[in-house]
Amino acid sequence: MTRRSASEIAAALRARELGAVEVLEAHLAVVERLNPRLNAIVTLASDQARSAAQEAEKLLAKGGEDLPPLLGLPVVIKDIVETAGIRTTWASPVYADHVPDEDAEVVARLRSAGAIILGKSNTPEFAAGANTDNELFGPTGNPWDPKLSPSGSSGGSASAVASGMVPIGQGTDFGCSLRMPAAFCGIVGLRTTPGLVSNYPLELPWDPGQVLGPMARTAEDAAMMLDAMAGYSKMMPNSVAAPWSSALELVRARENAKGLRLAYAPDIAAIGVDTELEGICRAAAFGLTGDGAIVEEVDFNLSDARDAYLTLR
């Protein structure tokens, strides 16, 4: 069950082929088995999650067409995003015992959509770093090889999703913090348009650098989660309404890559890339031409971007 996609689990819950408590307990069993090695989840909210699963069961039993889209789906929240009644530490000893009184707006949206908060995922301290390690909790392992890194800073969510601890996870991105862990762990991580997903109450709500986004094992699941996360917020000065009615339906409607234009930059940072790795990436990128995509290699050098990034960060 825990290797099925989020959309498949959601459909099975609505069809009453699975129960919300059953789904939660199956994922908690994976956490118990794998988390001691991976250290992806640093605060487990089992009691709160079980209560939420029981409430989800009641809604599922009533049925109907208006059930919340993520009803009964376990999710992890990155440990820099506030969760009511669940410890939020920013992976720092300074906030080791901090338990918020209210949810961040994105967490409230996920709860309203029926998602069950299973726990908090690991991150470097204050999400500042491309490797998920910190003094408070230690390092997170890559599910493909626990001795290796899942990257960062959303490495805990990426590792939890890729290993089957949860079907979907929440992350943040300033300088590839969603995208790199997703790439390292073989899942989908989407950096969203600034203002599309509320980052309240994070500091500097007008800052276009830091955004929140979904992580999942399929594009369809990421779109389903994005639909629940996105929306106009009066708490954000740069908030924008989603320009679509359903990201999920847009993904489902596209049968292939026909018409997509893709740029391939083999060494975008100009620091050198392993030959074998570059060959694999090249084959994957240009392999999409067989599905109708237009792929062009570009000479795009961002070697000076690090200094600009550190200034902004």
C-alpha cells in the first residue's frame, strides 16, 4: 500500500477499499522500520495523526462528492513550518522545545484539504544548506543508500516520500531546496511561483526568494497537493491566485511531452560534472524528444550566481 501513489490511495479511500486508519498505520509501520536508519522524520505526531485519521474515517463513511481532496493522506511538514501542537524547531537547539499555538497558513490549508500531519521532517538549521544535517537531530540518509546525502534543505521530506513513509511531503525552496532533494531521491519537487502558496508566518513575506511547494513520487500527486496548497492569502503582500482551476486536471490532460521546449545545460554552475552522471542526464533529457519534446543544449553559465545568492540569502 505505501508504494502506491497518493492519487491511487485517495481513490481507494473514496471507494472504501481502504480505510484512513489503515492507511495511516501502514505508513507509521514504515516509519518505525526505516526512520531509525534514515532520520527523515524528527518529530512524529502519532497521537494527533491517529485522531485525524479517525475523523477522516467518519467523513469517508458519509461519502458524497464533496470530500476534501487529500482526505486520509499522511503528509510530513518541513521543520521550519509551524504546526499547531507539534514541535517546530527550525532544526536549531535554540528552538528545540518550541511548540506553536497555530498552524502556518499552508498547514491549515493542507488540514482543510483532509491531509493528516504525520510529523515534521528534517532540515539543516534554519533551512540554510544543501545537505540535511544539524546539531539538534543529526544527518538524514538517502533512501537509496543511507550513507549518502538526500541533499537539502528539504532532504527530510524527500527521503520520507521516496522511502514510502508518506505519499506526499511539504518543502521550501530558496536556492533549489525542493528541487535538489527531489533529484537526489528520485521524486518530484516543485518550486512554486512566488506568492502562489502562502508562506505566512515566515519572516519577510514579501520576499520572492523563499517559496513553499509539494514533494511527491509522481507529477500527478504533486499537482494534487499543489491544488490544496495554493490560493490567495490576505497575509501576503505578494500573494496571487492560481491561474488554473485544477493543476491536477492539467497534468492528467497531458498525455505526452509534445510541444514542450526544454533547455539542457550540462554544467550550469561551471564547476565540472562527473562524466558518467552528465551522460545519464543528457540521455534522459534528449530522450524526451521521442515523446514529442523539443530539447536544445544551451551554454548557460551561472558561475557568478553564488555570490548574488549569498547576498540575497
